[in-house]
Amino acid sequence: MGSKRQIFSESDFGRSTRRRLPICFCLDVSGSMSGNPIQELNEGLQSFFSSIRDNEETRSAADICVVTFGGKVEIVLPFGKLAKNQSIPLVQATTSLTPIGEGILTSLELLSERKDGYKHLGIKYYQPWLVVITDGAPQGEESMENMERAIAAANELESSGRLVIFNIGVGHSVDYKLLKRLSAKRADPISIQSTQFSKLFEFLGSSSSSIISGGMRDDALYDFSAKQQGKSMALDDFFKYLEDHS
């Protein structure tokens, strides 16, 4: 897999000295996401960005990137300072396969490079978030090999406290057994329906604000036990725990 390195300058990081929270969304836009799912995903993303932009504290601290995978991997929104009136491009579903492993590996590269930029400029940062959302399983050339590489890399970073992972499955066609392996700390993947994207992104927005303001620890995003839904954690149970422990 070729590198997708981002070339950055100091201006990409803005002038704020606030501690940063880098978040990379790694999103499935393969053919099965066409129609209502991709529409719901876009609406959730737009709502998330609105909540970040409208809060001065989070706007200066949250550092966001959007990567999509569907046939090929694309950096839809590179890391960079977030302007108050900035909009984000809509993500488009394709008719192609699902190179989830390559998408995750690209996301990890971008997060690593962003951290290097912080260190170079003397900017403090919270541990990065990797938010993976998929409605299927790896497909395509070398898809399983790349997925195994992605799992190994993510597990190493997460277990050493250098990454927070949200492994999120949409619907009933997800390989939850494989998705579970992406996080060594989360007991089970988070399971949602596409109609819950708005609620999911609302939670991610409020949680990022809580991390930035110092009201929530990273461990609170992992350490919970609740009613199981198949081999995944029901979203409503996940929210209830966080509300009770934040």
C-alpha cells in the first residue's frame, strides 16, 4: 500500500495553544451504503461538524480528518485548522468493494503524522481517536491481508495508550467477529442502524467536548458492561453508560 502522507506547514495547525484532540473518521462508502444509509451518514457528519464549529473551545482543540473506503481509499477532509464557517464535502457511496483494512492503515498513518506535527511544534495533545464505521466485511484484492495488518497496528497503539478506537458496525451484514478484533480494549463493537447516525455523531461530539474540557477520561469510552445485542453492544446501552459515568 502506498503512503498517503500529508505535507503540512505551521499554518495548518492554527494559532491556538490549546491542547488538541485529533479525530480520524474512517468511513465505509461501498455499494451497500447507497441510498438512505449514505444520506443519514452525511447528515450525522454535518451535525457533528456544526456542533464542533459552534463551540469556540472545541473548534480550537478538535483536529478532524475524514477518510473513506469504497473501491479505493480517499482523504475527503485532511487534517487542518477548522474555520468557524467551514463546511465539509458530502461523502458519496460507490458501487465498489470494501477495502476496510487499507482505509484503517491510511487513517493510522495520518494520525501518526499529525502527532509528529504536534511534537515538532510543541503542541500538547490528547490521545487520537480512530472512528471506524462499516456495514460489511473486507472485500477486494489483499483485503484480508491489509485487515490483519490494520488490526495488529491498531491493537499495538491502543494497548499502549496511544489510540482510542471506536469500532462501529452498521446493520446485520457486518463481520462483527472481525470488527471486534480491531479493539483490544472494547469488549464488543458498537452496533447501530443507519437511522441512528445522527445520535451516534451527537454522542461523539459531546464526548469530544467532555474530553477537551477535562470532564471525561479515555477509559470511560471503554470500561463498561451492559446488555449484549448479539455479538455487539447496543448503542442505547452504550449511551446510557456514558451518561451515568461522565
